[in-house]
Amino acid sequence: MNAADLVFGVCLLVGGGLLLLTLIVDDIFGGILGALHLGFDVAGVSPTPLVLGFVAMFGAGGLFGLHSLNASVGVATVVATVTGLVGASVAFVAFKVLRQAESTDSFSLEDMVGSTGRVSVGIPANRFGTVLISFAGASHNMTATADYEIPAGRVVKVVSVAGGNLVVAVAPTPSVTNEGARSDA
């Protein structure tokens, strides 16, 4: 293994790995890579995925140039630079699409009053548990409290908000009759 293989291989592994982490856990991992953020966006996309896309594809292109094309290090570097620019462009398009798909609708907890959800972590009386609620086009796992114990799995209705927590009550269930199976048709 020569120095060129090592440089291109490290670029591929580090750039590709960090780009994958940025794509999967951007909220958590984005703070770690905040040092790469230079205070500007490129058409609404942080420069971080662009740099990582370039570095990853630079490594892949360099290795391709060295081993598949049997090119010299200089020619492999040119191939690496071209593929790096293609990689940065692909990362730009991918992150631009992801950014446009994000919801811009904001809401307050007060907007959730009247919504129903399902208890995901049991709520002890006057203590906290969690409720899974579909609201504003997304699922939200919210901290909730109630005046009485509500076991996991129960359907609840949001009755008010206390600070940053929801106050819930068991949602009424449809009455059951002894008339046999009910048809919704």
C-alpha cells in the first residue's frame, strides 16, 4: 500500500462515514460538525454535506483512477477531483430535497388540546408518562400527566397544557351493545 492509496482510502472512509452519519442523525451529529459551518448556506444547504460529499467521492475517484485505470498519481488526483465535484453536487441535490421536505408549520402545545393519542409509557397519578400523538402531519412523543393512573396503550384526549407538558384524560370509548358484530357499512 502506497501513500496515494492511504490518502484516497482515508478520504473515502472518513468522508463517506461522516456523510452517512450526517444524513441519518443530522440533528445530533450536526452539532459536532458545526465547526465546518462557515456562517453561510449554499442555496439553503449547509456546506458540511457538500464538503463531506466531495471528500468521500474524492477518495473513491482516486482509488478508481489508481487501480481501475492504472493511472499515475497525478491523473488519479484529477479523476478524484472530478468525482469529488460530482459527489458534492449529488450531496447538494439530496440535502436540498430533504430540506424542502421538512415541515415549516409550527404549532404550540395549546394547539394540541382536543387531540387524541395513545399512552406509550404509563402515566402514574399526578406524575409523568408519555403519549404518542399524530398532529400537524407528524408523530410526536410528548410528556403527559393526568390526575389518575393511565396504563400504556390507552387512548387519551389532551384536555390542557401545564408548562411544557400535556394534561390528558382517558378518551371515552364507544359503547358496546349485545347486538353482535357491528357493521360500519
